[in-house]
Amino acid sequence: MASVKDMRTRIGSVKSTQKITKALQMVAAAKLRRAQQAAEAARPYARGMAKVIANLAAGVSGPSAPPLLVGTGSDKRHLVIVATSDRGLAGGFNSSIVRAAREKIAALNAQGKDVKIIAIGRKARDGVRRAYANRLIETYEVGIKAPTFALVKPIAQKVLDAYTNGEYDVVTLVHSSFKSVVSQSPRVLQLIPAQIESGGGPSGQSAVPFYDYEPDEESILNELLPQNISVQLLTALLENQAGFFASQMTAMDNATRNAGDLIKALTIQMNRTRQAQITKELIEIISGAAAV
């Protein structure tokens, strides 16, 4: 049985841990607001670009359609981009993204597809490497600052170059979708060929061109579709950052509460042990006095 001194030491250690988790919770709460604002501000731009591409795509068909829109005509070679954060202490945030990516990769493998992986974030790299080390071709770190176009541009350019060179037929992005402080869910998004939103017209009809474009639709799509890759990557990283801080705030709040419960339990146990020692000493004193 642990002594009173050992219990005091353990209580002090738990209190120190509680201070750390409380500080992390406050830092995450402060950063969450800015991250959430950045993620929400990026959504209208991404949705607007998707609508413009959908309108343009409705007027393009045949051999003149851009390859990023119609694909290569095959789906044998797949590139899966897995985006997480660099840091942990956020509950199941990173593991849920990696799990969704593994399920996607496993499904592609079962269909006999050739799959390669790009990991964005240290947790994505570590999680994917355990099961698919031979398929991991490139890794990137997110860093501690807010994601910018300067961060995603090299990644997008590498993906575009590989697709242009015929290395892949389909490119898929797996990341977290921020819904609220208590809700973040993994999202699997196909980047190439570009997914065209339906239901843009009245009564749920497919999107149709509402404007006459100058230059022609093909020329505009050839410029917009590469930019859309960067936009989707940036939006995904902003969503990830907001989801990470929300998960970390919740996880650290739970850890702080659990530390408080543990301190209470250890304090009660310490008091009982100390009382037992005092009682034992009193019995020894009384027994000795009675013997005399």
C-alpha cells in the first residue's frame, strides 16, 4: 500500500498535469475562434468557384473538354491525399481522418486499383506509414501557423504535374469537415476529375450556362481547374485547423475534469491512509501503556 508521502507526490504530479491541460484548453479556445472564422470565410469562395465551374462545364463536351474535368478515360491509377494536423492531444481527430483514408485505400485495393499516397501533416504520415509505407510517395508538414496559398501551391503543382504526366487517373482528398465545436467528420473529396455539382438549375435540374463567356468556356476552365485544386486544398487545411482546435479544446477540458476527479479520489485515499496510521500509532501507545 502506498504511503502518505507517495500519495502526496502523486497528487502534486496530477495537479501539475491539470495545470497543463487547463492551459492547453484555454490556448485552443483562443485559437479556435480565429480558425473557425478563417474556415467559414473560405467556404463561400470555394462554393462560388464550384458553381462557376459547373456552369462552364455544362457548355463543354467532346474532345475539347479539359482533362481535369473529364479525366483520362481510366480509373486504374489512384492518388489519395490524406490531410491531418502535425500535432496530437486532440482526441480522435487525427485518427478518424486516417481511418477514413485507410478504408478508402482498402476499398480501392480490393478493386485491384494501383494506389499511391501523399500525406499532409505528421499524424497523416505516421498513421499511413504503419499500413501503407510502400505506397507513401511524399509527405508535407502543416506547421503551427494558419494555412496559406504559399503552403498548398507546391502540393497542388506536384499533383497537377503528376496528373499531366499520366501518373494518375483519379486524385482523392481525405480531410476533416468542421461542422461545430463538438462535431467534426472526415470527408472524402474527389479532386480530379473535378466533381460537378448538380441541382444548380431550377427544380433540381442540372447546372446550365447562364452567361456568354469571353474567351470560350474551354479556355476559362483550363485556367480555373488548376486553381480549383489549390482552393480545395487550402479549404481542407483551414477546415482541419478549425476541427483540430475544437477537438483539442474538448479533449483538454475532459482531461482537466478527469484530473480533478483523480485528485479528489487520491485525497480521500490519502486521508484514509493517514487516519489508519494515526489509529495504529494510538493503539500501539495505548497497548504499551496498558502493558506497563
